[in-house]
Amino acid sequence: MVLIFHERVGLDGRRISPFSWRIRYALAHKGLDPDVVPTRFADVARIRALSGQDLVPIIEDDGYVVHDSWSIACHLEDRYPDRPSLFGGAAGRGAARLINVWSDTVLGRAMRPQIYADFIRCIDPGDRAYFRRSRETQLGMTLEQYSADRDAALPAALAVCAPLERTLSEQQFVAGGAPAYVDYIIFSVFQWARIGSPRDVLADATTMNATREWRARMVAMHGGLGDRFAGYPIDTA
Amino acid sequence: MVLIFHERVGLDGRRISPFSWRIRYALAHKGLDPDVVPTRFADVARIRALSGQDLVPIIEDDGYVVHDSWSIACHLEDRYPDRPSLFGGAAGRGAARLINVWSDTVLGRAMRPQIYADFIRCIDPGDRAYFRRSRETQLGMTLEQYSADRDAALPAALAVCAPLERTLSEQQFVAGGAPAYVDYIIFSVFQWARIGSPRDVLADATTMNATREWRARMVAMHGGLGDRFAGYPIDTA
């Protein structure tokens, strides 16, 4: 079996993509140890030739080429059914899809202005011009303008997390008593925020204690996977 | 086995509670046919004596008295494990809890001003003074004031549903290929809105086609359960 994981990397090998993070956790959950191909934004020609589109993560699995993190998670679940389940069955997979969409479009968007002006410094220097240009075109403003009001916007961003906080005050993981892909989905957004900025969005949030403790459990699991790579580049800024 | 379902009712036996609706669907899903005790707000002394708190739904199941819709769903799942599963396993139950909290606190609150000024006419005439007083105290304004800007607020309420719409454009039910408790949770909010107002919140929403079609599937299932009781009292208003 040849299993290859094309994973987004930034400055000095930092793992900067929430979508790659959720697949990294999913692979660990399944006990799979792929060959990792660190992938910069500059590697887009290779990615396009491989998959017909521009984004990572991508999994190459014995001839299958699967892109899009949700499709990869489903592929891993279906191809390795005898390993620990990512979804816990069909109903769990269905519900996970709603949580996936919510996480990407609501939670992720709420967190993005909290980190984006800092995040550029996690990008490989050779990718920064591309990253800034593409994101600023999409946003219609500079990264710094986009993040300028982040302190004022933080309470609203955390309000988006209120259902998560309440759920985690009742159970150890989003998936209940043990972590599953729904945890990896949501954690990946907080991990992106954690690595992408020196300012912890949960640091002063007294209303987010359960989420902060869950995040620590998520960082620590799978052999401390959340701390395996370098964090925000404070000293090299 | 004696199974009793204390269910909230309004004018002429209308079923007016989203929390009772999700339990009604859960019972049908499990193939359980309880004795139903229609329960008005005025019946609070009986409910308090039975359960030590004021709210329905309540299930009495062979000596167990269980209140709170989430607790009832878990009770039914654990007590009738050989009947069709409401959660599809532990991970599905965990994820359903997050969706339950989101549905009650985010979706439900977004929909409430869309219907509240109309909803009073679904309440039993003998309960209306209590309903109005308790809700207006909670809201700090009249029901009519609370719903006054509902047309302007509708796009924001539907924006809350965007992750649901996208999910349902990809799969038939929230739980995937077949309905489960996560569907009943979210449907109960739309059913409450559907019965509680003559104005369909999804009527003109061209961006909510998948949700509207799913709602119709939900109304039709379990023998047309969603249409078993009277709708909004247009003619008696």
C-alpha cells in the first residue's frame, strides 16, 4: 500500500491549513502513517497536474487521488472500515456533514478576521505575495484592514461558539465520550487560529472554559499531535 | 408496558411545541405508540407534581418519568435499543447534541420573531393571557413589537439556515440517506413556524429549495405525521 498525503505547509514547515489539520488528525485516528509531501502555494502546478484542481489536502491511496477534506475523510472511512471509525456510522456521517459546512462557513469566517493580519507571517516568504494578493482581492481590502477591528469583533466571534461551549460543558468531545471527525473538523479551526496568530482567541474568554479545555485535550491527543510542528513565529517576525 | 406522552397542545388540540414535535417524531421512529395526555399551560400543577418542573414534553415509561426533549430522546434510545436507532451510535449522539443546542439557541431564536405575533392565536384561549404575560416579560416588549420588523429580519433568519441548505442540497436528510433524530430536532423548529403563522418563512426563499423539499419529506413521513393535526387557525382568527 502506498499512501501519500499532500499537506499544506508555511514558513519553515509550519502546518498552516485547517483542512490539512483535520486530515492529519483523521489519519492518526485511523492509525495510518502516510508519506507526507509538504506542499507550498507555489507548488500549484504539481497539485493541478495530480488532481485537476489547485487545493490541498490531497490523498493518493493506491491509485486513488482524492481532494477536498470532506471527500478524503469519507474515502478513509470507506477504504479502512476495520480501523477506528471517523463517523460512527451513517447517521454520524450525515450530521458531521452539517457540522463541517457550519464550521467552514460560520465558525471559520468568524475566526478569520481574528488572525488574518498576523497569519501572513506564517506563510513561506516565497508564497506571501501570492497569499496577500489572492486574499486581498477576495476580501476587497488589505489583510490589515480586514483585521483592524478584531478586538471589537471578538465577542461576536465567540458568540458563534456558544453552542459548542454548551455542548462541551456536558460531554468531553463533540462526538460524545471519545473524539471523532466532528472534533477534528472544529478543532482544525481553533488550531489554525492558534498557530496563525500570537494572540489566543480563547485567552480571556471566561465564557469559553469548556472549549479551551477541549482544545487542550485535542492538542495533546495522538502523541501531542497539535504541538508537533512549530507555532506562531514570534521570534522570527 | 405503559408508555405515556405528555404533549403540549394549543387551540382545539393543535400541536404547538417544537420540543413535543421532536418527541412525537422520535416515538414514531421507534415504532412506539404511547398514550397521549394533551397538556395545556394551565395544567402546570399536574406537570409539576409529576416531574418537579413545569415543562413538557414528559415521558412516563414503566415508572420512569423523563422530562426535557433531549433527555427523553436519549431515554428512548437506551431503553429501546432493538428498535430503529435515533442517533446511529455514540458519535452520532454526540454530534446530535451540538445540533440540538444550535437548533434551540440559534435557529429557534432566529425564527421566533418571524412567528410570535401570529403564534398567540394558536394557543388555547384559556392559556393566552399566561403565554402573553410570560413571553412579554421575558422579551421586554409586546409580541407585536417583537415581530414588527420580521420582514426585514427574514433574510438574516434564513442566512442562519445556509449550512442546513447546503447540507440538504447534498444529502436527503440531515442524518444522511435516512432520517434520524437530528432531522427531527431541526424539523421541529420549521414545523413550529409552519403551524404558528399563516406566513411560510420558506415561501419566497429561492435560496432554500433543498430545505423546503426536505421539510415536505419530513411532513409526509410516518404516515403524514406533520399534517396529522390542524394548522394555523386562519378561519377562526
